Amino acid sequence: MEPSITYETEQAARELAKRFIRPYVTRGDSLENLKASHMGMGCTGESVCIGGWMNGKSYTTDFILVSHVGGKTANVAYKLRDIFNEIIGEIKSAEAVEDFKLEPG
């Protein structure tokens, strides 16, 4: 992480990384599927990819890279496994809440 990045930008970058892979995790893609995909997405002010180059450094597909978020430079790398597991936990928590709501009484 660059020393000049703000906490807000870092949090926005983490959320972008999660939003990027959440649909694939939700449909059941494995961590290995995601690593093999080398997926990336870029649009106005946002850029995220699995593995690749960022800031002159090469990263394996063990990392998800967020170079821009909200029009700001982020240049942060997260372990793909950490983001993947965080999403799995959120999905399981949401399912548990739904199961609780469905119980009678």
C-alpha cells in the first residue's frame, strides 16, 4: 500500500475487490477457478484484476490488485484467498440470518 493512500480509499479499494469477485464466488466458482481466470475490469476511475502488473511490480494470481478506485490511485494488493474467504463468510452469515427468519415462533 502506498503511504499516501487514505483509509477511506483503502476501504473503497477492498470493497471494489469484493464486488468484483462476489458474483463468481456466489455462483460457486472455486478459488482455483478465479486464480486461473486472470480476470480484470477497468472502467472510468476504477481498475481491478487478478494477478498482473501494478506499480512496476509483477503479482501472481494469488493477489487481487486494485490500482484505481473512485477516480483515485489506490495501488493496493490483497491476497485473493483473504477476499474470497471474506465473501464466503458474508454469504454464510446472510444464509444463517435467512434461516433464522424462517423458523416458526
